[in-house]
Amino acid sequence: MAESFGTDAQRYDQARPGYPDALVARIVAGSPGPDVLDVGCGTGIAARQFQAGGCAVLGVEPDARMADFARARGLRVEVGTFEAWEPAGRMFDAVTAAQSWHWVDPVGGAAKAAQVLRPAGRLAIFGHVFEPPAEVAEPFAAAFRKAVPDSPFSKLPARRPLETYQAGYAKVADTIRETNQFTEPEQWRFDWERSYTRDEWLALLPTTGGLTQLPADKTAAILDAVGTAIDALGGHFTMRYTTLATTAVRIRAA
């Protein structure tokens, strides 16, 4: 599943939103230096933001298609899962994971992050809450259940409360604590908005987990239903994003 996102790397890169500048700036300011390891970097959406903030970024990405796209945009990327990736003695000031940590073994991933972070280096795991307004989410859920009733995604509610996502980041904090290699994890939250036209949202939807592996006819039926719903809203809507982060600092050696 993790490698299904590379099916159309260009669409993914163009349609997916970036991350709040305040989040990137806070991670950079709270790290002891500029060397960043970006876990599951994808096409490099977050990595390029860290580059723009003055960081030297190395990406690790399991999907070779995504890695190739990121390299074409000027990033250094090594192909592989974080668990299998060999640091070869390299150390970093920050380890980041943007919308990707759910593909990493949480316990092993936290331990490996501690292994490659310099003392006082920062681990930052973050991602968006993708919950459009009910007027868009409910037609999507209904169309998805009709198209693929046996999918695990069909059993999910149209919209999930923010607390569901916050609980997931709290579990990440628990695995970080288990390493005994980090300070007490912090939970950060950034609220922001973005307006989407019908075409912009329909370009983004096929890059999300439930649709990346669907046959073209089923995807088209779902997009048609969502497009009709957005047309009823005047052809656009405002997405209220919440970006959540769990972050901790590598304990200095005694």
C-alpha cells in the first residue's frame, strides 16, 4: 500500500498541500544544526520546505518512482524503508516524517531515529488531518461505499473527529518514550485554511489512500459524485486543516 502513491508522482506532488511555515520554522529553530533526514520523503514536498529554510536534506523513500521525482527536483534521496536503510555512520540534527510515520514500525523507527540523531537532535513526526466539510465528505463516503463496499475504508465514518488523530499522535509519543533516548515528547498543533476549486480537490482525491489502487471506472464514479457535491457549493469550498506533530529531542550523552 505504501508504494501505491507513486503511481502518479507528478499528480501527488502538485495536488498535495505543503506544511505550515510555522511548523517548519519551529523544527529548524529547535534543531542543533542544518542536517535533516526526511523519512518517507515521497516527492519531497516537506523536504523542499526544509531546504528553503536553509537545511541540507537527505530523503529516504521506499518507492523508487517517488524518489526519482524528488531527485529531479533537486533532492538527495536513497531508496529503501527506514527500517532497512543503512546510515553508514552518518548523523543528523533532525529526523522528520511528514505524513509517513504510519508506514514505519513505530518502536523500531523511534529507536533508529535515536541512533542517527546527534545529541539534542530533534525527531519530528507530523501530518495533516484530511477532513473536508460534511457537504463534501458525506457524498464521497457514500460513493466510495457503493463503488467498493468490501474495502476497509468503506467502514469508516464520513468524517472522523480530531480526537481520533490526536490519539494516534499520543501513541507515537508512547513509542518515543519507550526508547528512553528522548526528552518528554511535545504535541504541536497548527490550524490553517485553504480554498479548493472543484478541479483542485478532484486532483487531490486520487492521491489519498483509499483511491490509489482502485480501477479507473470506480475512481471516476467517486470523483463524479464528489464533483457534483462541490458544484452544489458553487464550485469551491474552504478546507480547514489541522496539522499535528509529535516531537522530541534526543537526550545528550552523559
